[in-house]
Amino acid sequence: MDDSVIAFRTEFKNNLIEWLQMKDKTSEDIDDNDPLFGTGLGLDSLDAVEIVIMLQRKYNIPQKDIESRKEIFATLATLSDYVQEKSRR
């Protein structure tokens, strides 16, 4: 994995922590391959809505693009990679 991916994932983790007000977490606490929902990070459907809103605001990703790709919410890595790819365009 190259340095730009690592840097983006760290920034993205910090954004998630801020957006979701996870005061007890640091970017080091979030494993790239842990599930975002259920076990792993333990997010719920309200967190998903908040993430979609913030992706629209911060990265200008249309809601319809995000909602049509539910598989991107599997792990931090899949979501971060998707956002990084979309924000390059």
C-alpha cells in the first residue's frame, strides 16, 4: 500500500471520529479491515446516514452514488478507498 493511501485512510479515520463524535477512539483504534457495522467499529444505521451526509459535504460525492454502492460500507478500507477514488475525479 502506498503512502498516499495510508495518509488518506488516516485522515479519513480522523474525519469519521470527528463526524460521529467518537470521543473514546483514535485513528490507531480503527483497523482498516474491521467491519464498520455490527461487530468491529459497531456503527448503526444512524451513523450510516451521518456518514453519507458528511461524504456529500466534505468530498462532494452525490448521495445517489453512495446509496447505490452499499458494499463500500463493509470496512473502513472499502469506504476510504471508494471516497479517495471518487474525490480524484
